[in-house]
Amino acid sequence: MAGDSDQNIEPEWLRNLPLRSEEPGFSPDQLIKCDACGKANAPNRVACLYCGTGIDGVSTTRTEIEFPENWESGYNIILGDARSADLAPAADQIASMLGAETETINAVLAAGRGLPLARVKTESQAESISVKLSEFGIGSTIVADESLQAASPPTRLRSMTFEGSSLRLELFNRGRFELLESSELALVIPGVLVQGKTESVERRKRGRIKTLREAEMASDEPVLDIYSVNEPTGWRIRASGFDFSCLGEDKSLLVAENMQKLTAKLAEFSPAVSIAADYAKISSILEYAWPIESRRDTLALGLNRKEVSSVFTTNNSLQFNRYSRLQWQLYEKKV
């Protein structure tokens, strides 16, 4: 039949595609020539793609890297000093090891120290990545999820009062207060909690899907995490439900301004405090190691169940919790 013959004809664009004899993703000068057959191979291969001969200088010991789900425990490889590193070959080989895009790994490496490169299932996998980084002159540390306690956010605050050299913290909905001395305030971390929600109803008929209606909603709430020199759990100020009366006459009608003014006032209250204010700039880089949470729920509607309701939600709470707690650990190592 004419229809069948048309489907078997190779399209013009496919016939004109160039053939490749090496694995994509590496420049010609990075390829390694096989001593046995002379053909070029990617630098991450332990044996020749064409004749199977082992390639000199490439370790035959390889570790299978596994990535945990957001709710599973894992181990984080945190980048250290990379000032003496040659990032180009490092990005290529680490990307191959992790099964990631070279551009993604290069962006993380270039962003600097104190960021997670990857989150893997076992400590031995994390150690193998750390060893590979050291071969390129890149320092790293391994931080277990248990120490970050990302599932438990910092204790929420209702208000705070500046009393001379002391800070009086009122815990949210607990009727309790805690005192923090100026000399004890260690770290202030501005951030934002972002939530997204997409609701849609689709009709499925004869293999086709038609969207009947769709609605998108998004919200973001500024937050401020604070830590003392000996309290790794920390406290959190959320824009909603916090009493900004501690700002006095400087209190604004705009939440964002109040958060900025409160950050400045805390820095004035304790001159030795560190401000880690780069979350908004690096959140996209964190996405590879610490992706935001996402969930899709579906429900069949109607008697014939041909209409399907879908709700897709996203939020970054675990990502920011990990980032916040990591900043305290990095601070602790400095002092």
C-alpha cells in the first residue's frame, strides 16, 4: 500500500546526518588513541570501543553511581578549593562518571567552593567521586544527609525583641521564649520558599488528548534562617505570621523590605555575624544535586472515565533546608 511504502522511506534530513565514529561530548584533542587498532576513543573508556583492548592510563576500577530519591538518605559531595584545578577536563570526566551533561558539571565547578556537586546513595560512591576530584586538584568533603536534617526545618519564630546585648526569641505557637546573646549569633541566611501548582483536566478519546482547562498558581515567601555558634538546628523567620514590631519606626508595609531591614539590624546587633545571602543566585546550580520536590496526582472523572484531572505540585523546601544547614556546617569548620 502507498501509505506503508511512504512510512518506509528514509526522510531527507536523516539521510544527510553525518556519521560519527567516536562518542559525542569530547573534543578531538581529548580523545585517546587505542594502541592496538589506532582508533580514537572517549577519555572515560577503560577499553577500546572497537577492538576491546584495555586503554593504558585509564583505571579499570569503576564505581556504579546511584542517586537517592529526595526522601531517601544519601551522601553529599561538597566542593572545596578549586583554584589550582584544570576545570575543563575535570568537568568532562566527572560528567561522564555521574551521567550528567558536561555543561551542568562545569557550571557547578566554576561556581566555587561550598556547593554540592552531587548527592549519591552510599558513602563509598561519594568517596570515589571525591578521589576523582582530588586527581584534578579539587578539594571536597562528604556530608551525610543525617547531619543536614533537611526534613526538619529550623524552629519557627513568632517575634523577636532586641534587649541590649540579648535577643529574645518568641517561638511560634508555643508560648515559649529563648535568649540569644549578641556574641552567640553566628549566621543569618536569607532565602525564599517557592511553591508551584498546575491543575488541568484532559479528555482522552481515540488515542488523542485534549486539554479542556488548565490553571497555574505560584507563590514565594521570603524566609530568614538564623543560627547560633552552638545550635545547628537554627530558627526560621517566615514572612507570614511574623511580627516585625522589632523594627520600630523602620517597619515597612512591604514584607521584602522588612526582611532586608531585619537582616541589616541583626548584622548591626552582632558585627561578627556572617550573612550567607547568595541562595537566590545559585538555586539553579543547586538543582542538579538537590532538585526541587515535584509530585503529580491524577484522577479519572466521569462515568466513562475519559476525562483525567491532574495536579502537579513543586516546592523547594528540602533544597533550601539542605542549603541552610550546610552553611552552618561550613561556618562551624571555619571557627
